[in-house]
Amino acid sequence: MKHTIIFSLTLLVAALSAVAGPAGTIVTVTGTAEVYPAGGKAWKPARSGQKLFAKDNCRTGAESSLEIRWANGGIMRIGEKSCLTVSHRPDTSAISCAKVLSGRVWATMKKISGTGQQFSIESPTAVAGIRGTVFRMDVGADTGTDVVVYEGKVAVGPGTALPKAALEPDSSSRHEVKGPSEVEGPREVTLSEWVTIVAGQQIRVERSGVFKTWQFDQKKDSTDAWVKYNLERDAAMEKK
């Protein structure tokens, strides 16, 4: 009986330790960035090396950015005037998630490719589920969401804040994409199912749930300061 109790307590301690495990670590801070810890009472300046846990909030000021290395090895950068909430399931060590409330984020998840681990980024209007890829998500003031894929592929589904009608199948406008050859655009229909887009493609999900996909202009896109910064940053990291 005594050994059983000890064993049970050991399992409990292990479980509590797992739950308390960090979801990721802040790598670099540029400009003004803050963290509102789960259960905290105020925003505090973000710092390099700081651990992030489930339900922590991060935000950046003007001309600022934040780089996070997730526990699964993936990298995410938060652009200026952006805000997100960390979500994490250390009990499985397989699924991590970030909820972007506003602004721009860049995700480089190449290191989780082939590991079986998953990662998703959610906005009020869309969820992007990925496994080993490079993409960005932009969330506008109206919560309209753009997902742009640079490498690999991304599965995009409806966010939790979409109107109920947008989450129900609509036989008159159902649009399922199983591969890059089946992406039609620009065709505006209701996002009621998961859509897969690949490198060179972009999807926009409006606040109403209506979405469209298309091949974006990569040359023009590369002139965007945020995109250029991330492409250069990724290239520098690969050389290390």
C-alpha cells in the first residue's frame, strides 16, 4: 500500500511538472515587446531567454518584433503592433498553438517536419494547421485573416469566431481543396471545410467567413519589409 501511494504521488508530480513545462523561449527582442504572464496582473517587458507558458500573452509596439523558439524546435516571429496568446499541451508534447489576436506573425516550422508533431496558429476567423513549413499569417483590425505559404503546405479551417452559418456545410458553395491542382481562385465562397494551400499560394478569410485563394506575386511580396526581414533571418539561421 505504501509503495502504491509513493508511486501515485510520483506520477502526480511528474504530471504537474509536465503541465508547468514551457511552451517556448523568447530568442530575441527588438524595440518594445511585452509579456502578460498567465495569472499575472500587468504587462512586463519581454526579455531574451524568457520562458513562455500556456495562456501567456505577448504584444509588440511600433517598429518592434519578437522571436520565439517553441519547445518543438519551430520558430515564430511576431511583427510590430501584434498580439498573441500562447496555448500549449505539454501532456502530449505533440501539439502547440498560438492564438493571434491582431497583427502579423511568421512561422518557420521546418524542424518539426517528419517528427509527427503538429502546430497550429489560430486567428478569430481562421486556423492554420501545419507540420514542417514556412508561412505567415496577417490578422487585420477587422479580424480578416491572410495566410501566405512560402514552403510546404498549410491546412486552413474556420476560426472559432466565425458566424455559425459559416461553420455549417453549404451545399451551394462547398469548396474542398485536396491538393495544389484543385485550388480555384479568386472564387469567394464560405469556409466550411479545411482547405489546403501550398508554397506560392495565399488564402484570405473575411470576417464573414467568406474566403478566396490565389497564387500571390512572390516578387512583389518579397519587397515587403516584414517579409524581407524574415526571409533574411531564416537564411542566416540555416547557415549556422
